[in-house]
Amino acid sequence: MKLFLITIGLIASVSIFAQEVDGIRFILADLTKAQVQATNADKIIFVDAYTTWCGPCKMMDRTTFKDEEVAKFYNDNFVNLKMDMEKGKGPTFAQKHSVRGYPSFLFLNARGDLVHRSLGFQDEKRFLKLGQSASDPSQQVITLQNRFESGEKDQKFLLNYADALTMAGMSGYDEVTQAYIEQEKNWNTSKNIKVLFDYSKASIDSKLFQYMIANKNLFEAEIGMQKVEDKISFAASSDVRSKQVDTTDKEALTNHFAKYFGVDHADERATGYYLNNLMYSPGEINEQKYLADVQLFMASNPVLSFKSLNAHAWRIYELSDDRLLLAQAESWINKSIEQEKNSFNLDTKASILYKLGKKKEALKAAEESVKLAGEEGSNPSATEELISKIKAM
């Protein structure tokens, strides 16, 4: 009888946790149970807010959560909880705590109040630092928020708070950075350029962002041309939506993009955005207009990102059976792969080659896509279906 009771106890204790003993031990989807344990142990609750389709979430499971030093720290200092944001009580939890990106990492007190948070895939070193900040009341983002709202303006504190806000995916860091930089006589030092780049809001509404555009050469020299380009492009596209620019009006788009890239490059940027918007606009007329315009755009813009090249090549695959147009799409996707090979552009290449009847090449690209998907944590099921079709050719 004693052996039987011990066995039952072991089974019960194992069932509470979702991870192996060589990683972080998680309670599954039961916030109430986590709160009881946190109260009894006087610990903070760490919540891994994930979705089943999230690639970076799966990477955290396979790598960071299994790191020995990370696991020991989190198991010793927190009650760890895993919650799928799309199942059970997950959607309610996500709405309450404004979870909008994945993975999101939230730290709650035993009452369920948020004290700290962060967002996105993190390696072992960064995730350990996150846990250390969350377990230190003086470094928790809510504590820092209260200090700032109380009027604290020490520069070291301001940079720490701006960093905490960006890691948490929270707004307000632009205001914090403004309070820091106003205390500086020279904004163009190496340190300050990096601060302005890292902690300014990506929007034309931000005075700090406007300063970066006005001094673009200085920022490119310090930060790198591509990183500056990416931030400005992100801001320009985001502001199209927030400012409700008419995406069917090329002149309105051109005037908008001139604020970010100057008059000389505004038309090119506006055309690119217009095509991206037209790409999935419903209706045969829009589809035919896209097919006509995209060829001119691609011919006049030989340097595009791997993402844009992949997007346009895939859309050609979806819309057209014309062999000449598919051959052009094949050349675009090859350029995409040259820049950065991943499961997505390899799947696009395989799909185009399949339509062109190039069985051997299509199968090779598809199989490589599936292999990379496993490494990336993405879902290869669509490519696996394509492989079946290719083999049946």
C-alpha cells in the first residue's frame, strides 16, 4: 500500500509539469494553481505566453528553456506557467495583459498583477538577464514606470527604463529617450546616436525620428546603412496605416514617402508599396493590373530585399501559368535565396519549378525547404504536400 501511494504521488507531481527535468518546469495552463504555489512559496509567476503556430516559441522550447543555467534560475526563483493564448483561458489572459506578439514573457505577483514583461525570442544570456531583472523589484518595468511618472530624470535610470520598455514591447520609450537626450549638449556622439536609434519611436510623429532622417548619413556611418534603411522603411509603412493614406492613390503615396526618403526616391517607394497593396487586392482587374505593373517595377528596381523578391515571386506562381512570367519569377526567387536562404523562399522556388515542369529541381528545393523548416521551427506541411505532387508528376 505504501509503494502504491508513493507511485501515485510521483505520477501526480509529474503531471503538474509540462517540461522535462532538464529544462524549465512549467505548470500547464492553470493560473489559479500557479497563484496558489506562488503564494505558498513567496515567488513571482513567470508566464510563457505562446501560440502553437509561433516559430520563435518553439525555438525557446528547444533551446533557451533547456539551458542548464537558465532552467536552474527560473526553477529556483519563479513558479513557471505555460499558457496557449488561443485556447482555454488564454484569450482572456491575452486581452487583460495586452499580449499582441509571441512569444510574450510576463511576470506576475501572486495576486496576478503584472510586474515585468518582455517580448520575442531570446538567447540564454538575454533570457537569464530578463529573469534577474524580473526578480529584482527595483528593476521591474512597473517599478521603473512609477519612478519615471514621479519625475525621476537621472540619465542612467532613463536609459535603463527605455531599454526595459523596448524589451517589453511597451510604448513610452520615445518620451523617456527625449528626457535623456535633452540633457545632452552634443546629440551626435557615438553613444547618443545609438541611443537615438535604439530608443526612438519609428514614426514621423517622433521628433527624435525626424532628427535621424535629417542626419541620416551620421546614423548610417554609426549604425549601418541597412539597419537605418529598415527602420525608416518600417516607419513609413506603419504610418501609411496609422495616417490612413489612400493606398490606391499613387500621388498620395508619393507625397507620404517623400517625408521619409526624399523627393528623388519617393516615387519608387510609393510604387513598391502600391504594388504590395495591389498584390492581394480582390478582383480579376486588380490581378491583371498587378501582373502588368510588377514586371516594370522589378525591371527598374534590381536591388530588392529577399522578402520582397519572395513575395512577388510567390504571387506570380499563384496568379499565372504563363511560362515566360514564371521564368521571371524563378529569377526573382533565386535572387532572394542568394540574399538569405530559408524554408519560405525555397518553398516558393519549388512551387514555381513544379509549375514549369522541372521535377528534379523542384523536388530538391522542396526537400531542402522541409529540412530548413525543421531547423527554423516553422510548419512544413504545405511543402510536404507539394512534394507528393512533384513525385506524382
